[in-house]
Amino acid sequence: MRLRLGFAAVCAAALLSAGAARAATPEECRSLDLHGHPRQAQACFESLTNSSSPYLRAEGFWGLDRYEEANDAFRLAVAQNNGNALYRVRWGLLLRERFNAAAAERLFEEALKRDPRSAQAYLGLARVSADGFDGKALEWTAKALELDPKLVQAHEFAANLALEDSNTREAVAQAGRALQLDPDALDAMAVHAAVELLDGRSPDSWLAKIRRIDPYYGEAYAIVAHQLVFHYQYEDAIAYYRQALGLDPRLWPARSRLGINLLRLGEDDEARRQLVMCYDNGYRDAATVNGLRLLDSYKNFATYRDGSIVLMLNQKEAALLRPYVEDVLRRAMATYQKKYQFKLPAPVEVQLYPDHEDFAVRTTGMPGLGAEGVTFGEVVAMDSPSARPPGSFNWASTLWHEMSHVYILTLTNHLVPRWFTEGLAVHEQSQASGEWADALTPDIVVALRDKKLLPVTRLDQGFVHPEYPAQVFVSYYQAGRICDYIQSRWGAAKLLDMAHSFAQRKTTAQAIEQNLGIAPAEFDKEFQAWLYKDVGGVIANFDLWRAALKTLAGQAQNHHYDAVLAQGDRVVRMYPQYVFGANAYEFIAEADIAKQDKKAAASILKEYEKHGGSDPATLKQLASLEEGLGEPEEAAATLGRLIDIYPIDEGLHRRLGALLLAQGNYPGAIREFSAVLDMHPLDRASAEFDLAQAYFDAGQRDKAKNYVLLSLEAAPDYRPAQKLLLKLVGPE
């Protein structure tokens, strides 16, 4: 517990007097620091470094930012006092601060073996869990408070966690309890300041109280900034990080976060300056180091500006991807501008990263998956199709999802709750294409079966502090289906009305009551009834389906095709949304082909495609079947959908180009054959000829001539190019 200011002043005088009768304690030194006496605190920590106790020396070195010496002293203290839990807790906190969360966690666990009632050890575990957005942070914090209800730091930490979950009432309550125990609880005051700011009120009175206690406590402003980041208010967060550093320029975690958030908003030059300053001063956490590596990699990117859009693509794939990304982006912007009745005030920037780790830097310190894409105001960062295995990622659907965020965040001035903006984006994916709907995975089915859905007013928690491994996925699914339900019952206009309510700083409960005329508890009840009616059959049959699929897989493996065809339809009907590995659709199609029934095979694979099946080999097989059945338009459409999944495929573009050319879709054929050339094919002559043929058929003879000459330059004896050249030089 922090000491009162008056006592701290007494400590300062006593400890620094020549006749001080006793040595300082670490608590007294920290109290001096927290109460605005940095010089006295430094002298206090210096005195600890001269102690005969390795533990006190460790605390002294730590207070002076001499981390390696502190680490060595803690190691000695623990070796000499194997049964002391506190020493391990303090050492663990040092290691967590210095970027070694795994070792810190081990020390907290070792401390609990020595003292199972160590509230500080549980709080240490909570801090490590929270760093990784692990739902156990809530559990460990609750355990710490159960063991020590007067542990001020635990109440402050609980307040921060609650506000991250948008649970303002609990955040205020926990911060209030901390202040009852210690009126100088600065972090609790910072939470109160953040609450005021997020609710549209002035935080000045709380910040003034903090400054009166410690004029240099920049950490308070960093706490406010952290909460603003969690609530999508990145520009305001940057301003508060700047204020934190104005009070304490050596607050390296805040400086690193400032750099990362500047990077997120495209302020690359200043981001680099801030991160380099951290690095040069020994603050080298993963975010800082990886942020600098990402900035260094930008030399490999090309930037394209065209009116309302800015694209940043890696040079090795920019030519290939640009037309496809621009097409999806422009269609999304036209759709959302009309649907949301809102025009973006500035160009939107979209960045695609072929290295997933580069993209992951953009999501450092953010909750939820951040797995495929993330939006920072009018900047979208996402994985490139090449960053993930073929079939595991629909980049077009992801971009459509992120563009919903761009519009809704801007429209609401970043005041929308997490569940709504994520849910609406998932909903918009399904509105654009049924195949883009959020997948009903087995993990989600199990969660639905076990009644693990959260109340809508607490749904943000499922994204930020998940309590079980699949909860983030479940929360995306639940939020998306909530928006589906609102549209189906009240109409699409109500979704926009709710967005406007959030822009007016209404809570989730208020927005639901105001726009839907129903209490949140009743809404939850009726939504879940609607949802379970829709997917109840899958839930009820899940165990039967799992056993039946296992049997079906064995029959397929043993080529018992009659059995597969006899049982396959039943397996599909029990769980039609299952289009993942070892699915019934592909087993049935294999059996149909073995029985020479290509029409049936195409039919079952169309169902697979309709439900979001995305395996490239399977979709190519469907396209071949459709083409063989005299359905070239359907085959082209199937291959076109595969472009949205994995366009890094020369053969795909050749096949689609040929189909489009045969159908007289010359712009499409030109695009596809151009894509082949952008992939630098080994057989360049045939690729240039294909493009020349497409231009010729489109009536663009000059371009056709250019490419046929290039084809002949690569292969002078290439007969198709020779014949086309004769046509080109002859009379039109």
C-alpha cells in the first residue's frame, strides 16, 4: 500500500538526515518516488544498494534502473532464502518489466508453492495473463482480492481490466475501493480520469489530484492513453502518451506505445524516432524491436495513391494484387457510403503484409485475435494472401470486414463498443456474400451447446479477456448473429440507428432500449431463442454427427463408395456448415466421381462452396466439373471466387483468363492474363501471347501487337504468336 504524502515527507527528511538511525526500506523509497520526490527517492535507492542484504540491493538497483545488477541480486537473494515467496514475486515483477514474461510466470508459480496464500503472486500472474489478453487475468485478480481484500494494487488492476471490457460500473467500483484503502492510489485516480474522458466529461479534476500528489507521475496519463487505445481512440491516446512523456521523459513503455500508435496511423518518421529512442536507452521489448524491423522493411513496399484510396503493397506482389485489391476496396466503399449514408472525410490507406509477423506488429498490445486484419481509423493493416497457407484465409472478405470498421469508427467518432463494430463487420461480410458468413466451427457449436454465450452488455469481455480458448471466435460469431437478428426483426435501418446512438455516447443497454424498444435481458433471451432455432439441429446432433463423420471418413479411406453415398447425405444434413478438414462434401464428391456421376459431384461441391468451403484444390475440381458439364459461366465464377481466397496461383489466372476470353469478357481476360505476366512465369512467351490474343479480340490492336512481338522475342519460333502477328500486320 502506498504511504500518505505527509508520511512520505517525513520519510524524506529522516532518511536524508545525517543522523538517520536506520536503513530505508524499499517501500519507503518507492513512496518517495510516487509522491514527487525523485531526488530523495534516488538517494534512498542508492542507500539500499549498499545493504548487506541481496534482496535490498536488488530493490535498490531496480529503483535506479540498473536492471542487470538487480537481476543478479534477486538471484542471490532467492538462492539464500529458498522458502521466501516475496523475493520470487518481486523478482518476477522485475522480469516481466524487462520483457521475460515466461520466467516471471514461473517465479510467481514457485512463490505460490512456498506460500499458497500470496495475493501478490496471484496479482503477478494476473499481470502476465493480461499482457497476452488471457481471460485468466480476471480469475487471478479475483483470487488475489479474495486472499487480501485490502491489496490496493489488485483493486487498481481490477479497475483497469473492467474498463478494458467497457464495464464502467465495475471499473469505478474497483477504483473507489482502492481509494478507500489508500486515498493516494494514483492508478485508481487514473482509471477515474479515463472513465470521465470516455464518457465525454473532463478528466481534469482527477488529473489535478494526481499532480498534487506526484507532479511527475506520467504513468497516470499512460493509463488513460492505454484505455483510449482499447476504445479505438488512437489520436487522443497519442496526445495522452505525449503528456505522460512530458512529465517523465524516461517512461519508456509509454514512449514505445506512442511509437507503435504513431506507426498505426501512418506517422512513420516520428514513430521511428520514438522507437529508436527507446531502443538506444535499453528498452527493447518485442513491440519496440519488431516495430523498428517493420519500419526497415518498408523500403520493400510500393505505395499507390488514387483519389480516395492509398495502397501499400510489397513490391514483389504489388503488380499482381493491386487490381484485385482496388476492385474490392472500391466496391466496399461504394456499398458502405450508400448503406451508412456517410462519406469518409479523408482517403483510406490499406496495407497488405506478405509476412504475417510484420502484420502482427501492428496488433501488438491489442485485444482479440488481430489474426487477419485490423483497422486504425482510416488505416487498415492486414495479411496479404501470400502470408497464409492457401485456403486458410479469404483476403477479400477480410478487407470487406475491415472497411466496415473504417466507416463505423469514423462515423461514430470511435465511440462504438467493440462487440458492435465487430458484429456489424461480420454481418456485412455475410450481406456481401453468403460464402463470406462467419463459419460455424465445431468450437462454436460446443460453446453454444454448453450455453457459453455472454449477455450483450458484457460481450466486449469475450473479445478482450476470453475465459476459454475459443471465446474470441465465439464472440465474433455471437456479435455477428446479433446484428443478423436485429436486421431480420427490426430492419437494417436499426443497425445504423444504433451506430448513431453510440456516437452520442449511449451505452449498449441504452442503445438497445432506445432503438429496439426492449430491455437488454429480454433481448438476450429472444436473440438466443432465435439463434438456437436456427442452429439447434446442429447442436442436438453434434455428437452423432462427429461419430458418423468418423465412420464416413473410414469408408472413404477404404474406397467403400457405395457406403459413402448411402450415408453421406445424412452426415451433411446434420451439420451442413462443416466445410473444414475431412468434410462429408468432399468424401461424397470423390465417391460420385468414382461412380462416373460428375453431375452429382458438381452438385455436392456447389453446396460445399455455398457454405464457405475454401480449399483451392476442391474449388478447382468444381470448376473443372462445371466446365466439363457445359457450364463455363459457373466455372469462371468458381475460379473468380478462388481469387478472393488465394490469387498467388499462375495456373488459376491462366484458366480463368481462357474461360473469360471464350465468353467474350475481354476486360476480365486481359486482367487475368496480365496477372500471369505479373507472376513472372517461366513460359513467358505463351503468357504474352495469351495477353496479345485477349487484346486482339478486344479490338486493341496496338497493344496486341506489342505483346505478340514480346512473345516472339522470347520464343521466335512460337507458332501461335507468328499466326497472330500475320493477322495484325494484315488488313483490319
